[in-house]
Amino acid sequence: MFAKPTLLAAGLAVGLAAFMPHKAEAHRRWLLPSSTVLAGEGTTVTVDAAASNGLFTFDHRPMGLDDLKVIGPDGQPVQHKVIGSGEFRSVFDVPLQQQGTYRIAIANEGMSGVYTLNGERKRFRGVADQVPAGATDVRVTQNASRVETFVTLGAPTETALQPTGQGLEMIPITHPNDLVAGEEAQVRFLLDGQPAAGLEVEFVEGGTRYRDDAGIQTLTTDSDGVLTLTAARPGMYYVEASQGGGQGGPGGGEGEAPARVSSYTAVLEFLPL
Amino acid sequence: MRKTIIITATSLAATPAVAADMQISLEIPRLRVAEYHNPYIAIWIEDEAGKAVATLDAWYDVDLKGEEAGTKWLPDLRTWWRRAGRSLRMPADGISGPTQAPGRYDLRFSEGTRPLGRLAPGSYKLRVEAAREVGGRELVTIPFQWPPRSAQTGSASGTAELGAIRLTVRP
């Protein structure tokens, strides 16, 4: 009586694992700002950075801040202040002295893979020259990941929102700090600067701990990479997309090119009007 | 939230005047709460498309300066902030004023004079928004036509943060 469902569950788990698309990161990674719409001559926004299952609860790991970069309204980097990392989250402050929109992002590009040396299978992470001479059966994945959010002091501006052309990016059409519950918001996804057509994107309202339904909206970009987001209720929302996967060759010369994985997440706030 | 809106044309003999004028009577209700702060209030006019054409008043903690300046909480006036406030430089002449205690306030604005200025003929909305520290927010709307052919009064009432609002426009 009890054994049957357990077996069935185990069977399902194996089946699911076999068919699950490759995910670069099992947990949701996010930057949660204290406010997204701010006013005054100058102020500070504080941001929590975490990888978690729940949104937006600190339940797994802090995010590393080595690759954190803040772009100010003039397109120039803004110096942030790291407060620290605890067991579950990292915290940093961003001073806002210029009027306009800031893009706060942890973005990185790297490589990971496996090779065989002296009959032993080894993993590596970092750059390609970590593969020693004499290694065989080299399998490589290039990873590009971006985790970001946006805040605005005063009136929204566009300069900080320009695409970098690297990896998967979400370029707002509706300004990301001018989002209102019940109104459609449009964004465009780019992969290496080109429209990412037919990309599957998850859109989830925060507060997952307090509801039974996971509440994941699975959306697909159109042929121009454009997606429409609609938040029924005001709140902080999570956006996630990834493209690519698997493993490829070491690249270089006539060998098989490395496989690529690009992932993107953002936190957007929809306000009540 | 639906507000009851009554527009009544009070048939006054059209008095020849050089400029139309607008009178607003606004009530800030007295509330029984543990921690009370005077509300931030914005009063502005929107055209038919919802574009803010004039901010008449913005009452906030104008005297609070420094790290936690009074301007910090202006976005709590959410609709006004989005439609007008965020593109204004505060304090703004003839618009900014200190917060006010509960009571009734009578305001008067003249056509051609700041901050009302001149409005193109058409349908407009007077909007009054209130937001209170550790309290709520409320937005009250009264539609009107401009220029007024005769004296007209519109009224609406808030249910929490604002009391009765009355708008009288006169040619």
C-alpha cells in the first residue's frame, strides 16, 4: 500500500531527471533591491544577493560578489560597498548620487569541462589553458551568466540599459522602473546582441512561501526576441531564461567547437498605481 | 475604488472676468492611530490622455534635509510620482509646501498664473493623492471641463486618507 507510491515516485524522479533539460544552475539566483523607485538629491539602495529555491527567501547560499558591477545613469561604473556575506545571503550598498537609472549585475563568462589524463577523468573550471598537455577526450562548455536588477533615482533614463552584446540579456522596451501591476510590460531578449527568438522564459511572482501554487508563468519570446510580461498583482517578480547546453569539443583548429550555455535572471518590481 | 462624483452647474450669471479660476477645498481627516504623521499630498491636473499638465501643490517635509531628506518619500505618492513628480526638481517654486495637519484647506488658482498656467480647452481631471508615513495612500479624482462656461462644482470624497474634496471652476 505504501510501497507502491514510493516506487512510482522514484520511477518518476529517474524519468524526469533523464528528460530534464540541462540547467546551468539548480537554484534561482537573484539580486533584491530595497527599493527600485527612489527620490532625492542622493540616496542609497541596499541589495540582497542569494541563490535560493523560494522567492525571495534566503534558504540556500549567498551569491558571490566578485563579478558584481553597477552601471550608473551616465554609463560609467559606480562603486558599490560590500557589507558582507552570511550563511544564506550577501549584502551590498549602492550609493545613488546621479539622477537616472542604474543597472546592477553579476555577470560572468567562463569555461568548464572534463578531460582524461593518464586514464583518469578530471573536471576543470576556468579557462581553456587549465587543460594540461596530453589530455584526451576534452569536453568543454562555455558559460555566460547574468543576474541583475534595476533601480532609478528620479526620472528613468536609458543609458545604463544598453546591451553589452555578451551572453543572454534582457533589454527593456518598457522601462524596468516604470512597471505597473495590470499593465503590459515589454522586454527584448538578446543572445550575444542578436534577438533571441523562441526563447522560453519563466516569470514568477515573489512570495512563493505563502502559496501552494508555484505560480510559474512560462512564456516564449517572439521572432524579434520580444516578450510581454503581465503582473496581476504588485510586487517583486523573478525572470529567468537559459539557452544552450551540453558539452562540446575543446575548439580551436578543426576540432568540435565548445558547447555554450547562457543564462539570465532579473528581479523586477511592479508597483500598484 | 469608486468615488461618488457629483457635478452641479450652479447657474450664476456669467460675470465677465479676465481669467478663469479654480478653487479647491480639501479635507485631511483626523485619524486615530498610534503613530500619526501629516500626509504627503499632491494635487495635479491631467488631460484626457492621463498626462499631467500641471502640478498645483506638493506638500511634503520640505524642511527635512540631509541623508533622509523629505524628498525621499515623494515616490509614495505613486501616481503623481509616475506622472509628474519624478520629472520635477523639488523643491519647486509655487508647488512645494510643508505638510499640513488634519483640517480643511481652501486653495485658489488663477488661469495664466503659475502653477496653473494656461490649459487648452478640453476635458481634464483634478487628482488629489495622499500618502502617510506608516499609513495608507489614497487617490481622489474629479473630472471637469475647461474653460468653464459657467461656474461648476464637482466633488468627491476619499474613504481613508482624504476627506471631502470640492472643485469649483469659474469663468
